Amino acid sequence: MALPAETKGHYSVWVSRPGHRASAERYAVDGEKLIVFGDERLADLHDDDRVSATIYELHNGPPLVTFPVTVHELNPGEVGLGVFADVVGHRQLTTTYAQAKATRRLLALQA
């Protein structure tokens, strides 16, 4: 299934699942997947888990779209430099790109 058009112009997605608080995650669009870091607030998600993703107009603004996604754990080699850099965003890496990519867990959220 295709991602909603609203995912193309934003950088944060709120990930919601039962029993947890929703967490805002920076993402990059890679084809028909949202790529996020999965080693902090999303550490308990695994392959084939189903969660909800919400894109907001502004951080505390009204929601633009909410849609179900399936989680897929990614191998570091599956993510290119451009996508990884988009997920990192404005945060400064404390290691080299290769070290960061090898140690950060990445997830794909697919509609």
C-alpha cells in the first residue's frame, strides 16, 4: 500500500501502540517506507508488529493523517547514506557515519 501524500512534506511521525505513550520520531521516506531509529523509544518493536502512524501539521497542531503501518527491522546495509542522514537530521553524530550506522537500529514503517 502507498504511503499517504502527507508523509512527503514532513519529518516527524507519531508512533502509537497499545500500552505505550505515543512517541514522536524523525523519519525519512524511502520509497513506500518511513525509516526511523528503533533503538530508543521504539526498542520493543519487532518485525511484523502493527502500529499507528500520525502526521501532524505542526508539532502540536491538528493531525493531517493517521494510518496503520507494519514494522520491519532493517539491516544497516539496506539503508543508504542519504536516507540515514535524513533520519539523523540536525543532530550531530558523535561517531563516524560507519560506526553510527552499524550501532543504530533502524526500522521501516510500511503502510
